[in-house]
Amino acid sequence: MIFYAATFLFLANFALGVLVQFGVVETKPFRWLHHALFFAVFVAAACAVGVGFLQGAAYAWALLPVLGLFAVLPRVRAGTYGHAALAGTALILYATGLVWML
């Protein structure tokens, strides 16, 4: 269940980032929202990895590299190809975890 919660939080933050990047949503008045959501995403992913390893779930191996990506992501300027590549790679890893859940 924690994996699904972590995935949902990630997808919500990913969608918010894409919508901001394409100018559909303006977050200047509440820019903190994306950062707060990212913190929740990071914590949820770390919990999902821990629980996954304790339960012997395969998805934990897919999410483990996500923690490294999330550690680097805030240091890469938003709106750049590097930021998009890191977030996109995390999306692929979450999708891999979902497939391994089946």
C-alpha cells in the first residue's frame, strides 16, 4: 500500500511540474506547494523502499535508485533538460515498480 501512496504523490508532483513548465498552471503565489509536495514524495519513496525491502517486494529495487535521483533533483535548475531527464527517469522507475507489483 505504501508503494501506491508513494507513486500517487510522485505522479501528482510530476503532473504539477509539467503543468507549470508548459504554462498551464501558475504557481508563483504558492510556489512552496511544489517543494512541500516534493518533500512528501521523497519521504514516501524512502518509506516505500524500506517497507519493500522488509517485505521482500521487488518494487523496492526499482525505487532504490529513485532516492538518488531525488537527492540530486533539487540541485538541477527547474525548467532545464537535466531536471526533466531526472524526473522522467524517476517516472520510468516508478512504472517499473508498478510492473513488478503485478
